[in-house]
Amino acid sequence: MTTAKRDTYTPETLLSVAVRVFNERGYDGTSMEHLSKAAGISKSSIYHHVAGKEELLRRAVSRALDGLFGILEEPGAQRGRAVERVEYVTRRTVEVLTAELPYVTLLLRVRGNTKTERWALERRREFDHRVAELLKAAVADGDLRADVDIRLATRLLFGMVNSLVEWYRPHPGADTDREQLADTVVHLAFDGLRTAR
Amino acid sequence: MTTAKRDTYTPETLLSVAVRVFNERGYDGTSMEHLSKAAGISKSSIYHHVAGKEELLRRAVSRALDGLFGILEEPGAQRGRAVERVEYVTRRTVEVLTAELPYVTLLLRVRGNTKTERWALERRREFDHRVAELLKAAVADGDLRADVDIRLATRLLFGMVNSLVEWYRPHPGADTDREQLADTVVHLAFDGLRTAR
């Protein structure tokens, strides 16, 4: 028996249900039926809010991408030496990732089977590219090691940052937590774990 | 129409087919039917080699785990200062991961629904724990920063290393490649990207 709830969803709250289901079942493995069951409203009620599953995906990954690209517009990413800007962007990326965890998780799991997924992958690559450019500028300034391949360093840096979606789980009132996490990522990536030699 | 091949598989070659299918479809999503199709032999031929799907999983993740735990027995992991040992283990982990890419990929995607999967997760945690112990010893020696939470550092270190399975693709004769990759990971993790200040 399906107990239909009264549809009190806003586009925002419906999105958060959809993202949870996408992350649990994978986007490909999610049907409108699954979404309807998880939301407790009929499929036609869902169609009242959105054109379909792909629109929900687009909105969800847009939220993650807006968060990430927003960082690049912040003063800390725009002003100062390249090395300070790239450290700032790294720190803020951790913060956005943990604050928007389900949305960024979904973004990072996108595979590229639909137009929206290909667009999301393209935007992700663009973000990585922007960060790689900053790293390159910091190497040119002599602030970052010149003996490390930038493309490789960018991948490893994002590998480390993005791994958070696999194990980071926010606690209530986790702001300090999140700050400590961002600090650790920045220290590890830029200063390394070793004490000065 | 299924064109049945003559069954010329060894346990090794059958395993490599199974691992490819597990990585493509997920372990849960793979049936004996899928394995039979991918191998081009009948299900009963597969049962001639192994008791079932779970045995294939166990053999595959054992190969990855044996590779990883083998590192800890090597002289470089046993002798010398803790910081040198943990750098050695990090470097060798990258090498094992890239050399045994499909097997380690499967290991890292294990979810814990079956007995074999839970065992694999348990062994992975044990490996991480052994590395965390080395990191802790290196902090006690004063060689690694004491202001970084070890549990967090271990997770970030493995986050970076394990991310390789998402994007590393070996080339023929990729040994130099692999060495450069291992160097970069070790530099990034222990010395950081910054030039000395």
C-alpha cells in the first residue's frame, strides 16, 4: 500500500529527496517510481514540480557547481599571490564540499550517459582546469615546486579533497570540525606531513 | 545465440575476466549469467573452476590484499626510521595499486553486503591501521608534524592514493610513468607542494 502524502514539497525540498535517492541507487538506477516512493507523493505530483528525472539531476549538480565556481569569484581567489589564491581555493573547496555534501557527492559520481551528465563533467573539468592554472602560476612565481607535474598534482589534490565524500559525515554543529578538516587538507597538500628539514 | 568457447581458462585467466565484469557492473549487479557471457563459456564450466561468484570475489580481493600486506613485510617497511618506512609504504602502495589496478579497484569498491565483502573491509581497515601506526611513530620521532590529526591524515593520504583507481590508466611499458607517479605522491604527501619557506 502506498500512503500518499499531501504534496507540501517546494522545489528545494523535493530536490533534497531526489539527491538522496540518486546517491543511494545511482542516477541510472533511479526511476520516477523510486522518487515517488521516497517522496511519498505520486509521480504526477512530481511532474507538477519538474519535467522529469534529468531536471532534478541538472538542478542538483548545478547547486554543487555554483558552490564550486562561486569560490573562484571570491576576493581570496582573485587577489594576492597565486600560491595564496590556490591555498584559499583548496580550503574553500573543502568547505563547500562538506557543506553541500550530497550535491557534490552526486556531481562526483556523474558518469556521462546523458546530456546533463556530460555537461556536468565538462564543468567539473573546467573547474579543475582553473585550479591547475592557479597552480601553474604559483610554480612560475617560484612558490610551488617546479619538479612536480601540474596535471598530476591537480589530480592528486582533487583526489585527496574529493575522497571526503566517501568518509566525511557532518556532525550537528560541525563548523570547527570542518575548519580543522580544511586546515589539515591545506597543510598536507602545501606543506606536507614532514616537519621542516 | 551464445557461441560457447572451448573452456581453456585457468583459475587466473577466469579471475581476470570476472574482475573486469565486477568492476563494470558492480559485484551486486553481476550474475553468473553475466560472467558466463563475458567469459564465453557455460555457467557449468565456470562452476568447474569455482564454487560461485563469491569465491571469485574472494580470490580477487585476496590478490589485492596480499599485494598490500606484502609491502609491510618488505625490508623497507621494517627497517629504519618510521618516517622513512611510511614513505616507503606509501610509494609501494602506489606501485601495487597501479600494477594490480583492477584488483585494487574492486577491493576499494567493496560495500560489505556479503561475508567476503565484510572480511575485505576488515582487512582494508587493518592495513590503514598499520599505516596509521607508522605515521604515529614518525610523529613521536619528531619527523612528522604533531599538529595534524593522525586519523585524518591517514584518511587523506589514502584518499589521495586511492583516487588513482579513478583516473590512472597504464600505458604499455609504463614503468617510468609509475615511478614518477609514486614520486609525486610521496613528495606531495610528505614535503607538500610548496618550495621551502
